[in-house]
Amino acid sequence: MKRRGLLLLGLLLGLTACGQEPAQVDENALAMAYENRLLMVNNTLYYGTDQTGPMGDSEAIAGEITSETSQGAVPMENGQSNFGCVGSAYTIGEEDIMVQIGEEWFVFATAEALPDVMEKESQWSAENPYKNRLLMVNDTLFYGTDQTGPMGDSEAVAGEITSETSEGAVPTENGQSNFGCVGSSYTMGEETIMVQIDEEWFVFEKA
């Protein structure tokens, strides 16, 4: 950790001497960052995490990695990473971004948001396909579970799936799913909904 800090300090001093404004690196955030991954977007450094999730639909893509600096160095321009992946897309949230690395989408966060992001258990699960089912109802995302149960009587039906986005993407409108089943009904409870998938009713929970 001490050696890495000295290397970064030396790099920043060198850049300052060359007349470039150094990026402000948060050492605490860097110590938590997954594989020391850094990406600069909108003049802000984002720190990598090991959390993965859905990318969102294609309209959510805000840009792509356009250049790279050496591993362990600090990006100095927008769209620049220190882990390669030039050409990979990213989406932008309020305090985090999603970056495509290989076939997965990794969460990156600002230094301020990183501790909270790292403490959260990701809702997304590559090992549990049920949990990767998403449905938006009343402007709220619901995550699938493997739990099933009775639907209730016909009067309990609150609506149906009206559209779908691609598998792995995030629904952006009410009645939209990322697992198909357009026309399937759902019922609503206080914190959960029941969704008809094939001949069973699955419990979905609020995100």
C-alpha cells in the first residue's frame, strides 16, 4: 500500500511538473477498488468494484472507453481507463456507472459513494437466474425469486406484462420485463408481486 501510494504520488508530481492538472485520487477509495481499476468520466474518477449487474437498455449507454493509460496509473482525460478495454461501453447513474468488461457489466463508483456501494449486496446474481428476472410495475423494479405460490382469485389480477426488453437489460417502462412473457398476468401485494410464468405464479420482490 505504501509503495503504491508513492508510485501514484510520483506520477502526479510528474504530471504537475509537465503543466497538467493532476486528477484527485482518494487513497482510501483506491485501496478498496477492485484490481485498482480507475476510469475518468465527466472529469470525475470512478473506482472499480467487483459487483456486476444488468447494463440497462441500449438507450442507457452514455459513452465508451476511448483511451488507456498504463496499469496502476491515474487516468487524466475523459473516457480514459487504466485497465484497457478501449471501445467498451458504459452507462451513467447518479453516483456510479456500469462498465462493460468482457461479457459482464461492472459497477464503478465515485470515491464518496464507493463505501456504500461496496457494503450493498448486489441484487444481481449470475448463479441464480431467477434473481435476474426484472419487471417494472408502478415505476418500481421487482426482482424475481424462485418462490412460487397461489395467485389469488381473478379479482386480484392487477395487470399484465405489456412489453419486453432484451435478456439481462433493465426494464424502463411499466409493464416491461426482461424475461418475455408478454401477456402474462401479475397480482400486487404490499412489498411483492406474483407473476404468472408458464403455469406457475412466481414471487417478485422490490429492488
